[in-house]
Amino acid sequence: SARRPRTWRAGAVITALIGTFLGVDVVTRIGGAAFSRDEIAALGFSPGTTAVIGWVLLACLVVFLTPRTAVFGAVGLTAYLGGAVTAELRADQPLATNVLMAVYVGIVMWTGLILRRPDLLRVLGIRRR
């Protein structure tokens, strides 16, 4: 089999790191870790919704980590992360660290996906050929 380009491998590493980061979040939310429930409560949500938020994240993450559906998963995760930005803003959390964390994660996630699938740049209208 042909060796993958260096950019693809870099994208795969980035995707694995994002998957691990979000996977840990899934486990703490579904598992009902006290700090995760406290975090959710601090954002103004009922701590009982922590597991539901974890299951939604897990569904998006599985779709993202499946190569055939990765773009759909990235769109789902982008929506999820947008909700996180909104929740953090609503709770008057610090901008650079809390509010924009989801934006940083989203940028890194899309960077990894585009490195693995550069044809997405054409679809997005950023590259012509």
C-alpha cells in the first residue's frame, strides 16, 4: 500500500488528540464525575443534564472519528462547541480561557480534518483546484 502524505499523517495525529481530549470529557460527563456536574451547574444547567450532554458529545465524536462520516461529525461537533461558547458567555466566564476554548478546539479539529481531506478546501470555496 502507498505511504500516506505527511500532511495526512499530521491531520491524523491532530484528530487523535482531539478525539482523546473530547473522549475524556465524554467519560467524565457520562460517568457523572463530581467536577463535571459542578461545571454544568456553574453554567446554569441542572447537574442532571450532565450525562445527556455527554451522550450528545459521544454521538458527535463517534460520527467524527468514523472516516466515512467525519465531515458530518465535524459539523455536529461544531454545533456542540457553539453551544459551549454560548453557555460560557451566558455564565460570564473569562473570554480567552473559558469562552474561546471551544473555538480553539473547533479550529484544531477542522485543521486536522482538512489536513486529512484537503478536498474540503475546494468544497468550502477556499481553494479552486
